[in-house]
Amino acid sequence: MAIRKVGVIGCGLMGHGIVQVAAQGGFDVVAFEGDKGALDKGLARIEKSLSKLAEKAIEKGKPKEQAEGDAKAAFGRIRGSLDKKDLADCDLVVEAIVEDLDVKKKLFAELGALCKKETIFASNTSSFPIGVMGDASGRPERMVGLHFFNPVQLMKLVEVVRSSKTSDDVFAQARAFGEAVGKTPVSCKDTPGFVVNRLLVPYMSQALLMLERGDASKEDIDAAMQLGCGYPMGPLTLTDYVGLDTTLSILEGWVKTYPDEPAFKIPAILRQKVKEGKLGRKTGEGFYRWEGDKKS
């Protein structure tokens, strides 16, 4: 079976980007949202993004008619929907909703009863076990992880995750889909955080523990990793970007499942900041103070 029609559930920060790259890759896409306002907002963001990409292509020498035609054609392959039944005949359905495992399990149980038997299910989760969602769907052999990165339109990576029950054919098709939408797929087993977050979140946690112990200041920890390792930003700045509540939620989930794993230790300073409502860039203060996207 070749993937031709793709359903994306959720048209928010990640979902609208997945819809866009799938349409740009030549797939017919059903963009599902449960709320009309959220759907309209997501489709408007896609249209604006495609327009900007066309402008950049023209600046680089692409004929105006061709660039604008490509953008129009991509947007024309997208159909917004408020009815889950429109997902029933999709070849691939990608979930990009709230990071709540119970909500996701309920959704995949619905999809298992709704979609054709050939449909491949995928989750864009950054931290939850793919196998658990696959079991909830009733079709664990047809479940994969497709973890894209923000902003989806620009970031080149997609983690393609297989559980112990994912079939070889489904996994191969998921990788091929990642390549077709212009990404570099990396393969991973169903391990906590997959590749990127399995390495990144403990790194951030260790930086917070250093700060908590007074080993170095937040400014010096960040400068050391930027200038010593060539990272675009230091771990404390990164934690503020990701969101302290998001970071804490990921660690708490891992600790619950793997209580004896020392790499998942939760810094007390992280819990305290979240308790105080200082969640990072999105609230204006975390480990730094923020004015929009700039540290003050």
C-alpha cells in the first residue's frame, strides 16, 4: 500500500506544520480540528507560511508564476474538517494533539474503530510510549511514532519510532513518508524520549542540578556550552524556551515509569519555579526574564 491520503489531527503549533509539509510533499491532506476557530487559525497560518516560502523562492531566482503556483497547489491539497469520519479512508493518520497520554489513548481507540484496516497510525508525541498508544488502537502492528520538530516547515529532522509490535512494512512506509515530506528520518526503538529528548532532557536536568548545587552561575553554564560545544544556546536558556512546566512533565512521566533511572532525576529548583508560575519565555520569566523572544 502506498500512502496517498494523510490525516492530521490537531492544527495547532505542530499540527499545522505537519499538514503543510505533507501537502508540499504532494499528499492529499485532511486537517482535522475539533474547534472551528482553531481550524481556521491553523489553515490561515499555513496559507501565510506558504506565501512567505514563495516570496523567498522568488528572491532566490524561482519564476514568480511557478513559486506562487506551487504554493497555491499545496494549499489546494488541504481540506479542513470538523468531522472525524473524514479520516476514515486516510492511508496515514498523524496525531498532533495535547501531550496527555490518556487523551491520546482515547483518540487512538476511536481511530481503531473508525479507520480502514490498512490505515497507519502515527503520533507526534515527544515523550510517550508508542506501544501504549498502539495497544489502545487495537492495531499495535500499524502504529509508529513520527516526531517532528518545531518549526516543522524548517526543521529537517523527523524521528521514526517503532514499538516491539510495529510491522516492518509499516515502519518502512513511515520512513518513506518522512523522506517524501522533505525530512531526514532517523530510526529509533520505543525508548523514553526517543533519540533527541532522551539525550536533551537529562542534559538540561544536569545543568539545573549544577545551578542548584552552586557549581556555576546560569550565565556561565550557558556560555560554557555555547562556546565550548558550539551549541546555539545554553541549557538554561533552552529550558526557558521549551517551558519549565513541559520539562517537568516529561521528567515526571519518565520517573513514574523508570523510578530507578538516575538520569531522570528532577531538580528541586525546577519544581519550585513551576510552583511559582515562572515557566520560562512564555510567562516572561523562568531562569531568565524575557521580553518576547529576548532575554532581558
